[in-house]
Amino acid sequence: MLTDKTIILGITGGIAAYKAADLASKLTQAGAKVEVVMTKSATEFISPLTFRSLTGRLVVTDMFEPASEFSIEHIALAEAADVVVIAPATANTIAKLAGGIADNILCCTVLATKAPVIVAPAMNVNMYQNSITQDNLAKLKARGFTIVGPEYGRLASGKVGLGRLAEIDKIIGTIKQVLDRNSDLSGKRIVVTAGGTQEPIDPVRHIGNRSSGKMGYAMAEAARDRGAEVKLVTAPTSLPEPAGMEVVHIKTAAEMKRAVAKAVAQADALIMAAAVADYQPKNVAKAKIKKKSPSLTLELIRTPDILAEVKGNFLKVGFAAESEDMVANAKQKLEKKKLDMIVANDITDKDSAFGSDTNKVTLISRDGKIDNLPLLTKREVADRILDKVVGLLKG
Ligand code: CTP
């Protein structure tokens, strides 16, 4: 699996940098083209010559090279990469990546790549546990980076704690897993819906809901990163438009229904993460409603049930936000809407709050299998859902 894969091995300045030699050697022996990129401080811990000898390739460092030359080289490298692995990753590098700071050759390379990025932190236990580092790692995870380790053990400071670089074999296992995942949806067409629909009352008001769209956008981005051709049908959100996919903007449930019906032609899967309004005002006032009377009654009528009504031969995945009897209610929806899988979450659980970057969900498949996932970032949840989708598509 590693044969002929281009792996950028980023090495940053920590004592565990010497362990990267073993990683470079093992990856090279497995047939990968290992392109080593070292920060200046990494070169203080271990010589670039070591990596040049182990990989048989030139090593890119922050030293001595004129910006104009290496700036072209690192872009070409970034584009050629199948995966980028940063091992060891110091707290400083993690902070730079989380903040989008590209003041060294490695961070520039990471910003310029579309390949998946694996980060293997190694640092002092207090630095690792500091909430700043934890926030930065959470940001990277939310953007789709894979974090491996650190592990518990004796650290360079003499202390014992969490902070040791993950075992090299574990890092290699993660690289294989990420490479495998990276293309497991290639050639597949996936339609994702996101956000909360808005049903107009008059020209300035609407009925809406608290959906942030984050789960749906994370789904669409994860599917894209795994090689799928993605169409995202989205209700208004405050999120930036994701790159590398077709994005259709709609407002109402009726508009979403039309857009979905069009998008699913030849689709392999429909993932309905949108929070679709169940009711819409029966009449939409043409002019702004003035506050004349002390009370106002709006008559509401049902919106179409998009997921239940959509036609076609593709996998259907629904979401169920429940405040009571989560599993039983979600199962009922799975049956009623003829779904292959439903992703249920308990909205009374603070971990599943609207707008948050994390989610705690239960996956229920048609065959009755129930998977309770732990609290994860929405991007991680998206990947776990897609792991199932890949399996179902194969079946
Ligand atoms: N859904 C849909 N069209 C609707 C309502 C919901 O396609 N008009 C989809 C949602 O996108 C979600 C799934 O159906 O994937 C379940 O949505 P949910 O709101 O939990 O269920 P409802 O069917 O609306 O039932 P209820 O609100 O009574 O729980």
C-alpha cells in the first residue's frame, strides 16, 4: 500500500526528532517516496544528512536556501504528496498550523497541500495538557487533520506523563489507514444537505431553527477529501463556502426538495444533515406585517418530507435530533423514511448542542446494528459515518 506513495515527512524541533529517522527508514523500505521537510530547529536535533542517507532524496530545510528557489520546490512537493506526516510535532508547530501561520518551510508546505495531514505531537506533559495546545489540536481535528498520540511514558524532562511521540508502528498504521481512506469514495457521487431551512412569513421575517450547518459542511468536506464528487445543498449558514464541490444555495424546504431531486440523479448516496422545517406559513404576506393587533396568529402547513419522498436507487442516510426516547424514535424514522442508516443525537445532551464543533451520536443501521460513538469533532463524526457508507456501498 505504501509503494510509490509520496509521503512528506515533516520534522520539527523536539528531542523526539531522532525517532523520525526510524520512521523515514521504515517508510522508505516499504517502497514510499519519503520527502523530508525539516524546520530549522529540527536540524539542531538531527542532521538533514541522516535523512538524506536514509531516504536517498534531498532534504528540504529552512536553512541556507534562497526563498525563491525553495518556494517553488515546496509547492511542487505539496502538490505531489499523497499524505503529509508531521512527526514529531511540537506545541509551537501545532499552534502555527492552527493559526494558519506559515513562517517556515514546513507550515508553508502544509498550507499548500490538499493531501491529508497527520500530526504526531510530542512534547512536555504540561505543554500538551495546556488548554491552548488542546484548543489548537481541536482546531486541527475540526479541519480534518488526523492526530496520532501522544502516548504516556517517560519524557525527556524526566517526568512521566502524556507527551511521548506515538510508537513508529502506530504512526505507520495511521498513515496506511489515512491513505486507504483518502480514496475510498473516489468515483462515488454523494449529495449532502446542510443548515436549517427558512420559511418566509413576510418579506423580512422567516421561521427558522438553530442549525449551524456545521455537521453537514463537515460531512461534505470529509466526503470530498475521500475522493467523492460532492454536491452540497445548503440552507443559509454563516460558514464559508467549501471548495472542491458543487454548492447549491436554497432557503425553503420546498426549494431544498427541488434541489435534492435534481442533485440525486446518478448519486450513490444522499446524506440529509439539514434541519428541514416541518411547517411553513400557509400564506406569505407580500408586504411587511405591521403590528396592528395585540396578537397575531399564523396558520402553518406541513412542508414536504424530502427524505421520505425522494426517489431513486441510492443509499439514504438521515439524521434524527431527539429530545426523548432517542433510539426508539430514530429507529421509527429509519423505517418510515426507508433509510439505510440514521444518525441520532440527543439534543438535551450538552455535548450535542446546536452550533458546537463537537457531537455525540449513535449510528443505527437498517440491520439494527447500533453504534454509540464517543464525543468527537463533527469532522470525526463525519468520517465515522462515511466509514459506514463505504461499507454499505460495497455491500
Ligand atoms: N427531513 C426531511 N424533510 C423534512 C423533515 C426532515 O427530509 N420535512 C429529514 C431530515 O433532514 C433528517 C430526517 O428527515 O435527515 C429526520 O428529521 P427530523 O427532523 O429528526 O424528523 P422529522 O421527520 O421531522 O420528525 P419529528 O420532527 O416529528 O421528530
